[in-house]
Amino acid sequence: MRKTHLSILAVCLIAVTILSGCGSRVHKITGTKGTVKEIINGNTIKLSTGLRVELLGIAPNHESTSTYMESINLVGQKVLLVADKQAKKQDYKKATEKVRAYVFILPENVCLNGQILRQCARADNTVYTEANMKDSIENWRVLFKGCNHEGNIPDIALYMKQRTFLVQTPEGMGTGFFIGSNGLALTNNHVLPPHYESSAVIYTYGKSADDSNSENQRKIKRVIYSSPLEDKDITIFQVDLNDGETVPYFHLSKVQAPVGSHIQTFGNPSDKSGIMYTANYTQGTIGSYKTDDLHGRPNTHIVVYDIATNPGNSGGPVALDNGIVIAVHDMGSNAGEGINAGINILQVREMLDQLKLDYECK
């Protein structure tokens, strides 16, 4: 009987040990796999186990980063976590804890952190943070050094959509785009004349990559400067943002891109019947650089290209594959189909500098 009692006791002790260990088992961050259940905010996701994961390299409180994660349908995808090798916290005990990690989307094994930084942070460097990260700092520092980026934007249409908006005045509709996180923006004078400062509104686009309906109305805070149609046809203005709100924005080229470079624009064209197609992407190539003698504007420098545009595209960004803006779309030619032009961004930069405006990548 004594041996039986001892055997039962041994089994009980083993059972107690196993049961008590289940709640405190140490899990390594590196190697943890799971399915994304929720995007909590711009730098934190939640797995189906309850584990919350803060994305290394991504700063909090940026709508553009959460928008990007939504656009790639991150919820439901399987991921693998990798901790920074020099982080103090390399493991966790509770499935509901919060950990910091590089997140790799399976089965392609693509780093989500890197995708977000390439998509969002190169036009808004406040998206990037070095907090709690050591392994990849030098790689990201090289990427963000300067403003004329070498790499191309993976999803250039979505990138442009996040930084472009519809402009509506009592006269009609056009396009504009942000060049600063504080709402500094550009369009044409014929899209937003100064006298419509108080009556004009802008609409940023929906969050979905395929959503072409405009939403999120904002008023114009002030028109800073406007050059009339017969001159450079540019309006520089400030959008009235909500308290604490920041917006993603474009960088402006410091150099003249070669003729033949691939470019694209994003805007709100309308057809001959007046139907508007909001949030529309088109592409083409640079044909030449000229002064606009044809329209009696010899002091206006233009970029000529073959992008298909219509009324409503006016004021929109014309960008290279790396997201850098090279022109503000201005007009199409009635004399030649498929020949369109925009105001050279180098001339717009001169205007911004003369006004001593604090735009990114001066």
C-alpha cells in the first residue's frame, strides 16, 4: 500500500508541476507565429492569441501607417515575429503581453516594418523612429538620408492617393496635394483662386486602396500665395486640419529628371459629359522641358509629358516612380491629343523659398 501511495503522490506532483507551468511558460519572441486579428493603431497589431506586437521602427499615432496595413489586408494574414537582437526583452510569458518585434508576413517572408517605412516614412520622416531598435538602424538611416530617394515606391498609386485630395469651389472641382505634415499644399490658381479661400473645401480620399469615393472634408485655413493663370498658375495654401492631426505628404525634386523618365499623376478627371472620376491614377513619360511661350507665359517653366489627363486633373502631383514630385499638372493641349504639361517643380520651389515657407526637404 505504501508503494501505491508513493506512486499516486508522484503522479500528483508531476500533474501539479505541469499544470502550474502552463501559465508561466516562457515563449521566445523570435520564432513566434500567429495570425493577425486586429490593427490596434499605426504601429501596433494584435494576434489571434491576444499577443500585442509593437512594430520596431514605426512611430505611433500615424494614420497613414494604419491605412497602409488596412490596404494590404493585413488582418487574417499569418506572420512570424523576430526580436531585435540587442533588446532587453527577448521572451514573454503571457499570451496577452505586449512585445516589440520585426514582423514578417508569411509565406513570402516579407518584413512588414520595412514595407511600411518604404511606403510611408520617406515622405513623412516622423513615421520612422529608432526607439528600441538597434539591428536595422544603419540600413534605415541610409534610406532616409536626403530627399531624392533611390528606390521606387512599391505601390505608387496608393502612395500618391494618400497625399492627394479633391478641391471643390463654387466654380468647380480640381486636385491638390500636401507638401507638409501640417497641411501645407499646392494646386493651380485656376483651381483655387484666392477669392474662394473661405468657400472652398478639400476632400481626402477613403482608406481602401480601391475606394475612389472622396471623404474627410476639410476647409482652407488660408491662401498663402497665388500666382494668376496668365503667370505661373500656382496657389500655395494651408488646409485647416483637426487638432493634433498630421497628414502624409510629398517631397519635391531638387533636380531635373531626365527626358524619358517614367512618371505618373493622380487626380479627379471628368469626361465631356461632366462625370467626375475621383482618385484616378494615370502614367506616362517626360517628353521635354520648355518655357510656356505657346500660352504667352515666357516666364513659366513647364514639363511636357504624354500622361492622359482631363479637366479635374489640374493641380495634381506629377511624380517619378520614387514618389518625388517633378511638376504640378496644369493643362492639356487642344492642338495635340495626349500632349499635356505641368509647372516645373523647380520653379515652384523658388516660390516657396521666396516666401520662406517651411516645407520638407528644402
